[in-house]
Amino acid sequence: MPPAIRWDRLSRYGLLAVLGVLTVLYVNPLRHYVSTVRQAHKRAADVHALERANRALRDQERALSNRSVLATKARSLGMVLPGERSYVVTGLPKGK
């Protein structure tokens, strides 16, 4: 008499095979999802950094629109107003 088919084992193996196929089918979309989430986080961080830089530049623009700040910056670069004389003092002792 041929051995009887063990339907309980066969169904278990069938379910394992279906589970394996489903797992393989979900791997690639899951990888794409994780990659997309990482890119979104990176781009959000880039946007925040650019917003901070924009705020700093706007603050600098506001400060430079003030004539006294602009004059101080120009003097620190060695610029003089028309009609002024600039002098260079050399030979001073170095302070500690």
C-alpha cells in the first residue's frame, strides 16, 4: 500500500511557500519606502539649514541698512570718507 499523503504537512509547506513568496514581494517596496523616508529627512534638514542661512542673511541685510553699522564695517575694512586722510602708524610696541 502506498504511503498516505499527509495533508497537514503538505498544507504547512504550502503556507510556508506562500509566506516566502509574499516576503520576497514586499522586500523591494519596503526598501524603496525606507530610502524615500531617509531622503525626506535629509531634504527637511537641508531646508532647515537654508532657512537658518536665509534668516542670518536677512539679519545682516537689516544691520547693513543702518548707516552707523555700515560706516563701522567700512572703517574696519580701511575705507575713509571723501575728504578724509588716512594714516598708517607703524613701529608701535606689541601689547600682551
